Amino acid sequence: MTDRQQHFVVTGASQGMGRAIAIRLAEAYPGAHLSLLARTEESLNEVAAVCEAHGAEARVYPCDLTVEISAAGACEQLLAASGAPALYVNNAGTFLPGGIRETTFDTWRRQMDINLTSAFHVASRLVPPMIDAGSGHVVFVTSVAAVRGYPRGLAYCASKHGLLGLARAVREETKTLGLRVTALIPGSTRTSSWDDTDLPDERFISPEDIAEAVLGVYRLSGRSVVEEMLIRPQLGDI
């Protein structure tokens, strides 16, 4: 079992912000142990290889976090292998567009499962061991859609508002128990969700900037916590 002070868990680690976060943590803590969760094993292995090239040890846990038994199995395995994490970054999520006329129940349920229920599945299994250990940091990567509404983002906005509520509730429950909890609230970030856009990359936040923000809030002393951090593109929302 590794030193839990160097154990970091990242969900949605196979691409986009999760990939950037995992790699940045490996760069900053070359002796760290990373537990990487996502659905696509091949992509997870590629990220793990990059992390290990920076001197970290990385284990991959391919799983579907929307399925309780799959999420529970991954959490049990990583806890058995590495113990309670010092940092758990809940990043798994996706965007399914649609307004009130277009959003079907299946789309609604899928969006809630990926963005909100999956976070509960993992947090409910990782936060209690962190409480028992007496320290740790939880970062929920939400969205600017958690604090405002967007046309054709009905289910997405609702799911991200729910995720922010989850983060706030965990913060209040654990603030006297040794844990720090941060809700990271990024605006439009250049990930695969924007692959069809003709807007220039400069119009978006880079995933590397999100990773740097996660590292920054984690590195604060235990006397302080960034409860919520809103990051937007320099020119504002898209």
C-alpha cells in the first residue's frame, strides 16, 4: 500500500480535463500513486504511461461509474491497493444538448447518471475512508452551467446544478472532520465536447489551466480552502 499522502484519484481520466489533471499531478509529484478511472481502458493506459514517464505510479480502473456495481468494484479495488486518497478529483461528465422540446426522458436520465449519479457512487465510497483518515481534499469539477442556465442545455444544467449542490453538502458535512472540498466551476474548456466548433482554441479555457487550478487549490495549507472557483475564458462565456 502506498503512502496515502501521495495517492490521488481522478475520475474521467481518459481524456480532456481529467487527462490533463492526472498528468499535471504526476509532473508535480513524481513519486505519487495515481488511481485513474474511466470507461475506456486503452485511453486510460495511454494516460497512465504518460504519468509514469513523469515518475509517478499509475493504476487504471476501467469501469462505468453510472453503474453502481461497477463503481463500487473500482473503488473497492483502489482502496485495497492504495488506501484512502489524499486527493480525489471527481471529473467524469459529458454534455448532451437539448432544450425542453428535444430532451427525452432517456437523455435526461443519461445526463443525470453520467454527471451526477456517478459522482455520488464514487464520493459515497471514497469520502468516508478519507474522513476516517482525518484528512484529504475532494475536488468536484462542475461547470459554469452549475450557476446559470443555457439554451439547449436543459439536462446538462440541471445535472451540474445538482453536482454543485452535492459538493456544497459534502463541504458542510466534512469541514470539521479534516477534509477540504472544492467545487471547480469552469466555463467553456477545449475538450472533445467542442470538436465540431469552428471557434479558435484561444476562445476556450485550456484543460491544462484547469489542471493547474486543481493543483493550486490542493497545495494550499490545511488552514485554508477554496470552496468554489469560477474560471471563464478571458473573453467570457461562449
